[in-house]
Amino acid sequence: IYNEGTLSIKGDMIGNHIVRDNGAYGGAIYNNESTARITEITGNFIGNYLVSKTYSAYGGAIINDGGAEIGKIEGKFIGNYLISNLNITNTNFSGGGAISNHGSKINSINGVFINNFVKNESGISAALGGAIDNLSSGAEIGVINADFYNNYAYNKDGFSQGGAIASASTKDGDDSQSIHKITGDFIGNYTLSETNLSEGGAVMNLTSNIKEIKGNFTDNYALGGANSHGGAIINNDLGIIGSITGDFESNYAESNGGAAEVSGGALLNGGNITNLTANFSNNHALTNGTFATGGALANVLGFFPLHGITTLSGNFRNNFAQTTGAGDDAYALGGAIYNEAKMAIDDIQSSTFSGNYVSGASKKTDGGAVWNAGTIGFSG
């Protein structure tokens, strides 16, 4: 379905697809231009896909583009995907294995997302949002109320970011949230780059303002051939998140690159998080390369330094940072928390640290529970 007018859609979409040499968009539904409005989409989306042989692709099942609007999306999204850049080396991005929102508005998304993926086969480019991407200036999603299982973003040579959700939207004005609320559990989602950067195994926030994330994160990971960041969540340099509430269990960031670094086994923050209320257990950052930091949480200085984390409440158990590399340059810092210079965690409230550790060949390996070069306040 291609729409530039007004529609309401009810029914299942199964196995619809587009195969093109140069760019492919919306395997089942393409809602395009500012005149386009779909009041609701209700149904299950199974096995819809895109193949773009020499360029980017967006929205394996649905794309909302060009200032369009969708009122409500509700259904199960299972096994939708896109494959791009098959035959050429380029720098084009691809994203949204199930749903892609580009400079447009979706009021609500409700359902479940299972085994959706983005796969980029060549080029130093980016694969974004195995299930959902929210990109470009003005893009807005009101509420995402869904569980995410085993979604992924894969890139052979370039970046992989946001195994389930990737948001890189900016909005101006008083109502500046790019995503107002995300509610749901994230289980077994991942990012994989064979030779390059991998980050945000479940959620990647690059430049967006996300008001609230609420849910549990279990068995998500970021695995890279070079650096890996944020096994469950990465909040990047210009990212703002109001609150995160949930438990982080058995998430990890790992790298198999010879000079690689990994940071934030469960969560890496380079932007602003106001309130973080979470228990972290059995998360890790592991590399055979240079260094590993923040087995559970890393608060790091980016190119555009913001404040850090205002309040943190929760317990840290059995998290670790480890490098298996040799020599004095192979070190691990902060088995539970790594806080970099010029960054702050204003108040860690009533937290217990137990069984966390670091392991590395270098004498610089330190901070079994917490490594700090910035500012941290403890109130309990």
C-alpha cells in the first residue's frame, strides 16, 4: 500500500516485499508526504521485507515518511526485515526492520516485535533499529508499548546500532520529545558488526529526547569487530533521557578486535539521564583488545559534553569488566560503574555493590566496584 491521502487499515500483512536495485522503502505500507494520514493500522505483520541491491532501505513492513502521520499501529511484528547494499561499497544508512519513522509522526505503537532485523552487507555505513527506527529532524513517536524479542541490526563492514530501537531525531520547541514513552521488556536483542563499531544491543539514542523508558533488559548484547558500547542501551553524546526504570540482567558488550575497547556492559551514557532506577546483575564488558570499562554502567565524556546522570538508585551484583589482552595497555576499570573525567553521577542512593570485579594484565586495572575520575555523590 502506497498512501499520500487518508486511510484506515485493518488486516494482516504477510510476505509482502520490494526488491530494487537502488533503494527500497516500506515492504507492506509506505505512508508518504505531509498530505498522508493513516488513522490506524491494526493487524499482524509477518515476513514482509525489502532488498536494495546498491543503496539503502527503510521499513521492512512500514515506513512513515516526509511529514506524514499515523495515529495508531497495533499488532504483532514477526520476522520482518531488510537487506541493503548487496553489491556496492557506499556510506548509506539503512534501518527499521519492521517500522521506520522519518521526519514524521506516529502517535502510538502497541504490540510485540519478534525476530525482525536490518542487515547491511557492504560499505562503511550504518544498520539502525532492528525493529524500529525514528530518524531525521521532526520525527516523533508518542508511545511505544511493546515487548521486543531477538531483534537485531547486523553490519558486515560498518556500524550496527540499536538492535530493537534506534532514535536519532531532533525536535524543537516546548514539546521536544522525540519519543515520549517506551514501555516493555527487551530480551535477546543485539547489534553485530563483523569489523566495526557495535552499540546499543536493545536501544540506541543518538540525538533524541526520550522522556521515559520502563521495562526489563535481559540477555541483550553489542558485539563488534572493533569497539562495542552499551550491551542493552546507549545514550550518545547529544542524547537526553528523562528516566529509565527496570532491571538489567545478563547483558554484555564484547569485542574480538585486536585493539578494541568495550564500555558499558548494560548501559553506556554519554549524554544526560535524569533518573536511573534499576538493579544491575551479571552484566559484563569483555574484550581481547586494549581495555574494558564499566561492567554494568559507563558514564563517559563525548564530543559534546553534557552533565551525566542526576540520580541513580539500585543494586549492583556480579558484574565485571575484563580484558584478556596482554601487556600494560590491557586494562579493565570499574567492574560495576565507570565514571569518566568531567562527567557526573550526582547522587547514588541506597545502593549495594556485591561480587563485582575487574580483570586485566595491566597494573592500571582497578575499581572492582566503582572507578571514578569525575564527580560522584553517595547518599546511602
